[in-house]
Amino acid sequence: MIDKLSWIAIYPEIVLLVMACIIALADLSVVSARRTATYVLTLLTLAVVAVLAGMQAANGQTIYGFGGMVVSDPMGNWLKCFSSVVLMAALVYGRPYAGDRDMLRGGELFTLSMLALLGMFVMISGSNFLLIYLGLELLTLSSYALVALRRDHAVASEAAMKYFVLGAMASGFLLYGLSMMYGATGSLDVNEVFKAIASRQVNHQVLVFGLVFIVAGLAFKLGAVPFHMWLPDVYHGAPTAVTLLIGSAPELAAFAILIRLLVEGLLPLAFDWQQMLALLAIASLLVGNLAAIAQTNLKRMLAYSTIAHTGFMLLGMVAGVVNGNSYNAQFAYSASMFYIVTYVMTTLVSFGIILLLARGGFESDEIADLAGLNQRSPLYAAVMAIAMFSLAGIPPMVGFYAKLVVLQALVATGQALYIALAVFAVITSLIGAFYYLRVVKVMYFDEPLTATTVAAPRDVRAVLTLNGALILVLGILPGGLMALCAQAIVATLAG
């Protein structure tokens, strides 16, 4: 008999799965080319799911269900809430673009997005290797289909094929690493694996061998160097509405996997995986920022920007345990969580503007396409400038504070190596500021290529304005979100 608490732990997942099935069936009878009914029903579902997850997070309880395979804790529930809100915004931004490119002939965009979100939820809630892997596969399979949604578009089909082949290889890495951990510890349960490793009765070499494959698989999902090959091609080749979907909310789920596997399960091996993450962070910061300078395509530039920001987020994970002591873990991991949440928020704005400027047959994904945007639409130029300043880490935008707390976590260790990492991160951020400021320069000082004004549906205009305002307000008043992240991490570490 399944405990009642087991069902409470997965309320958001149940609602999401049931509604995804209902919407998929109901869409069969929709005749509108814009899929208005499907769109509205999807947004309502995501709003309900976000409220459910937020209520569970605010409750502050940690609940294990289904024999410990599922965990409902504040960190996971807040990430579910944020993921749902992010997906709502992404669908609002992407619907006009998808309609203009005949991507709404069916309701696949909405149902696949909801199934991808369900995969994220399972990843976030998983306290068992098998469940985490199943959630990851549900997310990736849905993502492959989304990238290939424009069946008559050769570039999108090529991007989907690259994504599928490299994704399958990365999944193999992760699955092999998890199987090694199971062979060494005799358990698939994250907490049991932690106890087995902490007992020091397991062969350390076998654990490290499995750990290498786990970190490699996670690095691919995060887009960290040298496992970043897919990211620029997929970002560029996928329809921009889909690029926004796969480049935003999944980042939150990827962070959750890092916490579930590396912190909750493999913390006794922190000395080993922190070294690996440090190397990935250094390479990602260097390659991401240097490669982005050479890009003329805005989507490819933002792809390399994602790689660089992944490196910055990983620095917070590196600073959690120092010389076997986890006194800095709470601050470091909450800094990483704050960083990834605010980065996703800023990414929404960046791709939202690209989607807004795109029109029938014209993608508007070159940096030059933003020329003179301030003369055509001061509001949207200002919103894009806010996003670029935030990504560059310029105050008072939230990106500045996000970088600052990660650097503080590194410096707080008092170790020369970590301080050197902080200095390196600052230098690479200065390099990165060049290509962000170049976009602002093009918008404000170059002559416009067209005199047409930028028009947007009311829902897109409202969400985009609110999104830009949040980046500015949270930069000035970051304390509330930072405290929320810290409380969530404390509850997870205590659980």
C-alpha cells in the first residue's frame, strides 16, 4: 500500500501529466490555426502547477515518497515553480513566431513542452538514480522532437540529428557512471549511496571511475567545455521559439541534478568531483567568452554566452567543500542556485527580443539586425540593454549581484587556489563584457536597416516589460531571492 505522503510529494507531477494528456486529446478537435484554446489551457495548467509547487515550497517540509525514490523539498519545489513560470513566459514569447512559421498546425509545441517540463520535474524530485535518469530521458526525447518540429526546415532537422546523436552518447556516459556506482555501493537510492561511500568500505578507484562518467554526462547536459559541441549548432539551427525552450527551464533542472547526485549522493567524493568541475569551469569561462567575441549571429553568441555562464555557476559548486569541511556549502550552493535562476530570467528577455523582431520569413538573429533598434522602439531597446548589462555583470542589474555572490563564496574559503579562480572569473567576465556591450552599441548608435516600428501582441509586451523590470528590481533588491535560495539549500542539506 502506497503512503498518502507519496501522493502529496508528486501533486505537481500528477496535475501536469493528466493535463498534458487532456490537452493533447482536446487539441484534436481544435480547428483554429493559432491554437488559441490549446495555448490558453496550457498556460492555465502551468499557472496551477506553479502555484502548487510554490505552496509546497513555502510549507518548508521535506517529504519522501514511494520508498524514498521521490523527494519533495523546498529547493526542488521552488525550482519546479520557477521552471513552470519560465515555460509560461517562453510560450508567450514563442507563440507568434511559431504561428508565422506554420509550427501550430497541431498542438505538438504545447504538449511536448509540457512533457519536457514533466521530465524536469522528475529530475528535480528524483532521489533514486533510475528515476533521475528516466526524467532526464523524458526531457531530452521531448527536446529532440521540439528541435525537429519544423519538419520541412533542413537546418532544424540537421540540428535535431546532431542533438540526438551527441545526446545519446552523453546519456550513455551518465548511465554507465550510474551503473558503476550501483555496482560499487549496491544501491540506486541517493541517500543509501551516500551512506555506503561515507562508510569508506567501498573501493575508491571504482567510485572515481564511475564519477568521471557521471560528471562527463552532466557536463554535456550543462553545455560545459569540452562537452559543448552541440550547443551552438542546436541553438542556431533550432527554431528560435524552441531555442528559448531548451535554453531556459532545463538549466534549472540540470542544477537540481548536480545537487541530487553530487551533493546529496556523492558528497564524500567532493574532493574528486570538485577538481573535475573546476577544470570544466575554467575551460568553459575561457572558451565561451573568447568564442562569443567572434560570433556575428546573435543566437550563436548567446550559445557561447551560456557556456561561459555555466562555468561561472560551476564555480559556486566548487567552493562548497574545503579540505573535507563543508562549512561553506550553504553559501556556495545557494549562490549557484541564485546565479542559475537569474541567468535563466535574463535569457528569457534576450531570446524574447529576437522572437519579437522576427517576422514572416525573416529570423532577425544576426547582431546587425538589431541596428538602430532604439530609434524603432525605445522600450524594447531598453529591455534588451538591461538583459545585456545583466549578462555582462554590470550594476545595478541582477547579473552583477549573481556574479558577486559566487565570487564571495570562492573568496570566503580563504584558499589561494579558490581566490585565483575568482580572479580568473573576473578577468574572463571583463572579456565577455565586450560582446554584450557590442550589442548595446549596435542598438543605440548604428543606423537602422528598416524604418518599420516594432509591434507586439499585448501579452508579449506585458510579459517582456515585466521580465525586464524584474532583472532591474532584483539587482537593486536581491535579498529576498537570495534568502529564498539559501533557505532552500539549507533544507536540502539538512534532509
